[in-house]
Amino acid sequence: MSLAKKTALVTGSTSGIGLAMATAFAKQGCNIVINGFGEQSLIDSILKDLKAAGAPDAMYSGADMRKADQIAAMVTDAEKKFGSVDIVINNAGIQFVASIGELPSEKWDDIIAINLTAPFHVTKAVLPGMQKRQWGRIINLASVQGLVGSINKSAYVASKHGIIGLTKVTALENATKGITCNAICPGFTLTPLVQKQLDARAAERNLSPEQAVESLLGEKQPMMKFIETDQLAALAVFLASDAAERMTGVALPMDGGWTAQ
Ligand code: NAD
């Protein structure tokens, strides 16, 4: 079955991995709901690009993923406009690098809210429609940090381990309902989220930009190359396809060898 005319909602899709995911599903002919922060001019140009890429239509929701009522309204608006939400990519996410002693409590709360609690609210809101239609694909952006730990990332690692748990339960509760739920676990991917870590590393250790990249990848990612956002998007399109119909509840790393160590 083709994905054309299905509706794909991608949270946090004004940048990075989410934007690549939205573009990949637009190329499949899906209607697209984008979400995330950004200037109106950026949002307008993304909506235009998505339609040029093949989306019959596209809309934007400015829902803040820390707010349950805004998440519910985003799903209601999308269902009103397109009739259904068939594919969901829970992608919005933030990071903050500090030891447990140095991590401000508000940062812990925000990271857990955006990276873990928001996917729960989105999933809860889309499931009734998916269950009625007996078809749905929920793809959660976890991380290699959902499978292994790293120092100075307590909230992030906890949120990403948590979303893999949520993925398994969503999969099991909907195993006979035509709905699959899987998690993608990327290694370092060069987006604004990682650029911040590179800049901090270069400043702290007095490194050139190239040395910062070598030092970051050298610690964790044996291939010594960033994962490409388009490669992650291609995996998401595969997970939404008929070929992946029997895959559910799994956490798939695309990590340049990180978790093989
Ligand atoms: P990014 O910073 O490029 O994009 C994050 C997106 O989330 C943006 O669109 C931003 O506006 C949106 N966002 C942030 N806070 C929000 C909020 N409160 N409400 C709504 N939207 C909000 O990040 P990215 O690197 O593309 O990360 C996307 C996902 O992939 C995240 O869940 C991240 O944890 C995960 N991930 C990233 C990497 C990596 O190396 N970049 C690795 C593993 C997992």
C-alpha cells in the first residue's frame, strides 16, 4: 500500500532530523503537519518546500510540547483539516549537558516534558483514530542514549530510555489493531542540537571546529562520520511501509557502530 494521501505529523520539524522526516514523507505524497519553533518566514518557506516536494497539503502547529492542552489541540486541528493522522513521528527533543549536581531542576523538567511526556500525550491523542481505522504508524525518536548511558546527560538519557519503554507498551497494546510503534536510535547527527555541543567542546578545550568534531566522534562513533538526517528519514519511511508491517516495539540504532562497543 502506498503512503500517498496519508497524513504524517512530525513534532519538532522546523529543524534538523524532524525537518528531514517531514520532507521524506512529503516525497511519499503524504499530507504533512509540522510543528516546532521558528519565525513565520521560516515556517512559510518550509510549508512551501513540503508542497513542492510532493505533499498534497501541509499545515503548521505551534503547539509547545511542554503543554498537554496544546498537544491535544494540535492533533484535533490536524484531524479536522485532513480527516486523520495516520503516521506520527515523535521527534521534538532538547538536550542540556551538565553533571547531575550542575543540572538545573527546570532543565530536568523541560527535557522530560518534551522528550518523554509529549510523546505520551501525542500517542494518547492519535490512538483512538488509528484504532478506529485499524492502521497507524508511530515512530519515536529515541537515541543511542536510550540504550546506553553517557556522563553529563542524566535527564536526556533517562528520557530516551523512557521513550523506548513507552514504545514497547504502545506496540503491545496495539499489536492486533494494525498499529505499529517503533523507536529510532540515532548516534551523533549534525543538527543544531549537536552543533551546540561541538561549540561548547571547542570553547572548553580550546579546539578548532575540526578538532572538536574529531574529539566528539572519536569518543563514541567508530565510523567517525555523522549520521545524515536523510538516512534517518529513509529508515522512518521504511518503518511506515508495508515491508515493516510485522516490526513493532523495537529500538533500532543507526549509530555508526556506537552501541556495538
Ligand atoms: P534540533 O534542535 O535540530 O530540532 C529540535 C526541534 O524540536 C526544533 O524544530 C525545535 O523547534 C523543536 N522543539 C524544541 N522544543 C520544543 C517545544 N517545547 N515544543 C515544540 N517543539 C520544540 O534537534 P535534532 O537534532 O533534529 O533532534 C531531533 C530529535 O532527535 C530529538 O528528539 C533528539 O533527541 C533526537 N536525537 C538527535 C540526535 C543528534 O545527534 N542530533 C541523536 C539522537 C537523537
